[in-house]
Amino acid sequence: MLLLHHSPLSPYVRKVMVVLHETGQLGSVKLSPAAGSPVDPASMPTGLNPLGKIPALERPDGCTLYDSRVICRFLAGRDPSGAALYPAPPRLWESLTLEATADGIMDAALAARYETALRPQPLQWPDWVAGQWEKVTRSLDAAEARWTGHLAGPPCIGQIALGCALGYLDLRFADRPWREGRPALTDWFTRFAARPAMQATAPPDPA
């Protein structure tokens, strides 16, 4: 059986969990709780992923996989239904680019959160947070302006990543109204978040 090092609050882990639900593979994976941060790895699987990050997927017949993009691609390849998440070119390149954009949103949002949640207050750099949020804002504007056609298509890995990224913004940045001025993205997320796989993987209230 596969072993997934997991935290329900991680948007990267959520990507993997959504793929497991969408491809019907949840029963083939055991979850192992993990938690930590760059300044305190705590229970992160550092012996398996030297970067000290999750998700990390232990396999009985191969190396441990890490980085959500690698794990999602691996899981999709294990089940025939997973092929739909990685459509044939040219749509494949759109899906992978959207996934990269969504992962970038997560990266920037997490960097902004670490700045305020981990760094001592006298050392915090507001311009750093603002710069990270500008990355998020530009990416959301691009999704609204250029990706609506792709989002209207069948579910793919890019849509899963974007859904998880937007869910993370709601979780950690509820005070930043990302929906304002983005009606198409808002409508899409409302529908996508209602999918059973998204409902089943919704993060708990961190408070």
C-alpha cells in the first residue's frame, strides 16, 4: 500500500487528495500525519524528502515521490480514469501551465503567510508580503481574463490545482477579497468547489 505524508491544511496535499478521490484510488493509500515549517521540521518526513516538505508518497516498490506535481502525475497514471486529468496536446500544455500558475499562487501565499506567522514581528517586511500578494493578484487576473475557456472544459489537473489554490486563499487570507472584480473566476470556483472530491478534501478551520 502507498503511504502519503499528509496534512489537511496543505493545499499541495489537497491536490493529491483530490486526484485520489477523482480517480477512485483513496482506498489504496494510507495517510500519515505530518506537520512542520521551514524553521521547525517537526514531524515532516525529512528522511524521505530532504526538502522537508509534504506531500511525500512512499511506495513499496520504488523511491519516495515528492512535489505534488510528480505525485499527481504518478497517481493519474495508475488508473485509466486519470488520463482525463492530463488531456492530449495541445490542451495538455494549457493544463500544465494552469497548474504551474496555481502552484505559484500557493507558493506566494505561503511565503506571505510565513512572513507574518513565523518571522518575529520586528523583523517582518511588509514589502515582501505585498510583493507576494501582487503575484497572487496578477495570476488571478490572468485566470479571469485568459483562462475562462479552459476552465469551462472537462476537469483537469490545472483546474484541480487552481481550485486548491483558491481554497487556500479562503482558508488563510479571508480578509483579502480575491473574488472582487473577478465574476467568471468566482462563478467557476463556486461550481468546482461543489464537486464531491473538493467537498471531501475541504480543510478544517485552522482556529
